[in-house]
Amino acid sequence: MSADAPLWWDDGALFLIDQTALPHEVRIRRCTSWPDVADAILTLQVRGAPALGVAAAYGLALAARQSGGRPDAVREAAWGLRRTRPTAVNLGWALDHLLRVMDARGQGRLEDRMLAAAHALARADVETNRRMGRHGARLLRPGAAVLTYCNTGMLATAGYGTAFGVLRAAHEQGLGIRVVACETRPVLQGARLTAWELRRYGIPCTLITDNAAGALMRAGDIDAVVVGADRIAANGDVANKVGTYTLAVLADAHRIPFYVAAPTSTIDLNTPDGDGIPIEERDPEEVISVRGVRIAPDGVAVRNPAFDVTPHRLVTAIVTEAGVVRAPYPAGLRAAVAADSTAAGGGA
Ligand code: MRU
């Protein structure tokens, strides 16, 4: 197992930490085909926007390898992987990047070129997150109590984390921050994954129920909120784990800065505003049950949107690897995307 990454390639297969088994068991899943990777994505064994992109890239590399480098088989795999989770734009972004590598017809076997491109995406993601962490840490004052949501750590990326990377960088710089982690119903990424990672890196942390956030803000116990994103529209509207919008409204009411940290691969300039972002609806079972235990009466009607949209007016700043973007967002986000394409040859 890799020390600080949720997924890695070894001996012709993609290995990943099965995040559904955490925190009590570190179980490893071995994926040997793209449908294996699609299944791991659908079941949340691998999750978090950047990690979804990297996993999907390795899924395409597996398709290229198993088909002996047949482009039609790779395209079919891209179609299948793209359908798994619609909100995280990083997934489609990574697939499109690998399909461009395929179409560029470079030297060597297609399967080798696809695998090299997947490796490059994974490496670039870690470097991106470290840069983002350094930019974001400057926004936090020493000793700050920072509330975060869902899981945006190394588990949600190829390593280091996005919003979590900001917290991690601040901790590494000795700022003495304390993290308040929301449990994040329905599937408890905060309680199971973020609390596990915070303890792993020795970052002081307190776990709260999602509905305790307002009470803590009112008591003056929160200095800043830092969350991740699954897609950021061109106007700065942010789609993230459902419940993020509630936190943004609360932060606004209590005049607490609300920061979003996301790589430029999460910015979707083709979607003008949050109304155009597809929101994934997941299985009602996630709401009716907690870790396999039924908590609601049989037959109750359920809604289970996995994400919500926070309007840009509630966002104090967006931290990217290219720097900190503030309102007006359209120009700042365009510049961040352009800066990244220039620096990293399209982000990879
Ligand atoms: O449904 P999930 O667990 O994939 O949702 C993850 C989130 O909402 C994260 O905040 C987001 O992907 C940013 S991760 C670095």
C-alpha cells in the first residue's frame, strides 16, 4: 500500500483503498478492467472529484491495455466511465485529456501512452494540491478554528488534498490551526474519512454533527470555513457535497469567511452558472440506513441529492493552484484556467 495516496498502479492493475471500509479497516481493491473501476466509482470505494478523474484515467489505460490498443474499445470505456458520476467535472476532464492523448497518435504503443498519461495526471494532481495548499494557508490566521465538510484529503485526490491540503499546509507551517469536521450525512465522509486523515497527520480536530455547525458559529467558535468543490461554474457558483450551501448561508449570516479550494480542473468555463450543473441523485438507501442499519420506516419517500450549489455571492474566495481568485469571478476564473494551461501544458 502506498503511504500517502488512495490509488496506485502495480503489475498491470489499479489498486485503491476501499473508502467504504474506512476508518475501521484499510481494505485494498484491485481493479483489472475498466468496468471494475466504474464499479469502484459507483459504490464510492473511490470518491472525491480529483480522485475520480485519476481513477477514470487509469480505467482508460486498462481498456487500452486489455483491447490491445483498440481506439473503439477505449472510446466505449470512456463512455461507460463518464456516466458513473455526473457532477464532478474532473472525471470528464481527465477522460477528455486521455482521449486527446490517444487521438494525437504519438510514438509507441497506445496502451503505454495511455498509462504514461494517467501517471502524469496523478503526479500533476499532487503538485497542484501542494501549490493550492500554500496559497490557501495564507488566508488563515494563527490559531484559527476552521470548519470543513465532506472529505477533501489525500483520499479524495491523488494525494495531499484540496481544501484539506489548505488545512494540512497551515498545520505544516506551524499556524496552530484547529479543524472542526462535519460528519457529512448521508454516507459520513467527514466522520469516517476526514477525521481519520486529520488524526493520521496529527492535526487537532473536533468532529460535530452537521446540524451543530450553526450553533458553533453563533458561539464564535468558528473563524473560517474551507470546503472543496466538484464543479465550479464560469460565474463562480460552486457545486459541492450536499449541505455545503447550508454552511455558506450560515457563514454569511455570521460574517465568517467561506473559502472554496479546488484545482483549475474543477472549473467548468462551459457551464455559465450553477443552474447548469447536473446534480447526482443517489440511492434512497443511503438516507434510510446508516452503515447498513435501517433508521427510517419502510416505504418513506426519500430525496437524496448528492450535491448542492452555493451561489458565488456567498463565496469569499476560491483557492486554486494558480492563486486566490476573488469576485468578480468570471475574469479571475478564466485567468486561473489560462495560467494553468500555460504552466502545465493542459494540466498534465
Ligand atoms: O460524493 P463524494 O464523496 O465524491 O463528494 C466529494 C465532495 O463533495 C468533495 O468535497 C469534492 O469532491 C472535493 S474533493 C477534493
